[in-house]
Amino acid sequence: MVKLSIETMNKKLKILFATHLFYPAVGGVEIHLKHLTEGLVKRGYDVNVVTSRAYSTEAFFLGDKRRIEKPVEVVDGVHVERLGFQTFGRRILRFFTRVACRIPYPFNHWIRLISLGPRSSKFTSRIIANNPDIIIGSPLPNMNIYYAAKAARKTGKPLIIISCYHMDDRCCFFNKIFFDIMRRADLVVPHTPAEGEFLARIGKINPSKIIPFPPFPLRENQLEPPIKDKQILREKYGIKEKYVVLYLGQHGFHKKVNLILKAMPYVWQIVKDSALVIAGGITEYTRVLKSSAAELEHSYGGKVYFIDNFPASEKDDIFQASDVFVSLSEMESFGIVFVEAMNNGLPMIASKNSVTRFIVDEGETGILIDPKSTTDVAGAILEILKNEELRNRFSENARKKVVELYHPKLLLDRWEEVFTHVTSNR
């Protein structure tokens, strides 16, 4: 292990993030890391990122051929280096990964790791070349975690893992390579206490190495956005109904948007003048959702609006055009979109089986339900739409909670405590 000098400990440190994607790639982890790295730069840290040139994880193992053009650039004070990666053999790797998810054949953990990418022979050497004081790897289950651990092992530099662990995804995440890396790391930062307890129990990671706290969902200038005229916002998107139910996020199957669609006929029976808005990034599953929406509109006379691939600058407008936010996904390590929606004063409906139970307070900021029950989903939507007093109370509590728990200053202070912890123990 390398001992950090007194001079190094007394100056602002050089922090390197080894991540699979970085802005302009968009997703929960990407938002978190963008805000975190910007905040650290503003506090005087020298922040570097080694990442891939991909826009999405689908570039590593599916067919997304888009690439970010600039290999090196400075983004809001953060030095970003983007590396190319290999996709050769991705189909055969995915086949063996699917087999590994059913049959635990020898060395399947390596196949599962490699298949997720990014595969790059330069990743480790570029981390080392930056000569950081601290290496941070995020997120699981991609290979950048492996490269970060390898670089830390070669240099003896402190290693922090932001795990972003999906506890329900055993195929991708339940991998002894990841558990070994986290056991050897100086610190592991999960997003929720449940994730931390899971890693300690299942991964046999020393609990003293685990410090759970939430990701970095918002910049300071994004807190408590001004309230806009709901009717004007709805006209902007062509929405004519009196009440709006919103899902905002990627159109992936695992997000369970189909369950919201199945609940809407029950909602339309009671509150006819209501609409569902599905806003977010399109995927191969989008055509399935749009087909289902068209059938519902024809059969039940309701209305479903799609706002596809909208610019980030419109996100607050979409939230504020709505009356209730619904997301039933259980494949999350946190769920930044819930904090964003709460910041705009939206009542929440979420799965009681997911980590969002650590974000949504039952009866205070929203309602937690069993997403397998279509009537439970519809009932929660109706309860909020039909009760203006309840909507207002949930809205006020949601905005207050965001300021109290997710303020950027609070989160940056905690990260500085983490850096002090790992450097003082060296």
C-alpha cells in the first residue's frame, strides 16, 4: 500500500472516476456522476474520468453503434478521457451468459463479466497514467469496476466502489469477482441501507467498509424549481385532459410500464378525463408499449401520450404538467427520477418491494403498492387523483424532503468525509 504524504493529505486530492459511461450519455448513474464530479471540481479537487465512448450499455453487448466523437475533453472542469472498446464476439458471449444464468458452469463469472463490457485493453493503463490519489469505480456490473480494482492493486492507491447494486438481478450482479473486489476495496458506497446490508451478508464484505448514502440527484440550482402554470405546460405537449398520470424514464421492459398501462382502464372507468403520459428514452420495447397504448385507446377511450427522447431542459416541465408520478420498476439501485419528481412536488406511486421504499414515505410523500396487482396500481392512482387535499400534502412533503436529504452541499460534505477517511487510514 502507498502511504499518502502529509502534503497530499492537506491539499485537494486528485480523484479519478473509472466508469462505463459519462455525459452526454444519460441515465441515473450518469446523472449522479456528472453532478458529483462537477461539485468536487467546485470544491477545488482535480477530477478526472476514464470512460468509454459509448452512449449506452447496449453498445457493449447489443447493436448500438453510436459513439461520442471527442476522445478527450473538459466538461465543466472535469477532465474526461473516452476509450474505444471491443464488440467482437458479443453475440456468442451473450449466448454463454444466458446459459450461465441457468447453469453455473466453471468460470461462468468471467464470461458474465466480460460480456457486459466495456472491453478495453487500455482502461487500466489510462487510470494508472493519471496518477490519482484516489480511484473510484462505478457502477457494477460493468468491467470498469474490474479495471479500477486492477489499477488500484498495481499502484496501491485507495479504491472506492460506488456499487449501484441491483439486488434482484442475480445473473448480472451476483458475481464472485465483484464481491472479491469490494472485499479488497477501501470503502464501498451503496445507495441505500438495504443495499449495504445485502452486500455485507451475501458478499461477505466487512460492514465497517460499507458507508451507505444516496446518489447526487440534483445540482443546487435545480432545487425547488419555480412552479409553472400547469395548463400552459399541458398545451405545450398537446395534453387536453384534466388529470395527468406520468411515467418518466427509459422504455425498458424491466421498468414495468406495461403494468401502468394495464391499470389505466380501471382509472378511466372512474376518472374519464384523465391521461397517461409516457416520457423518456426509446428502446426496442417502445413499439410494444405504443401498440398496447393504441389498443387501450381504441377499447377504453382513454388517452396515452408519448414524449420520446425529450431534452433534459424539458424534464421539469413534464413533471409539472402532471398530477402524479408512477414508476413500478424493481430493478434499481436507487431511482434518481423519484427525487427529481419529488423536487417538482409530484405525489409518488412506487413498488413496496423495491429500494424506492427508502425514497417514498408511505402516506407522507406517496403510496407504496404491490405492482403485481393491477387493481392496487389503479386504486393508488385513483386515490391521489380524486383527493386534492392529499395531492397537496404529498406535494409539500415531497419538496421538503428533497431539500432536507438530497441537498448538494450535504452530499458533498459526506463525500469529503469519505476522502478523509480513506486517506487518513493509509
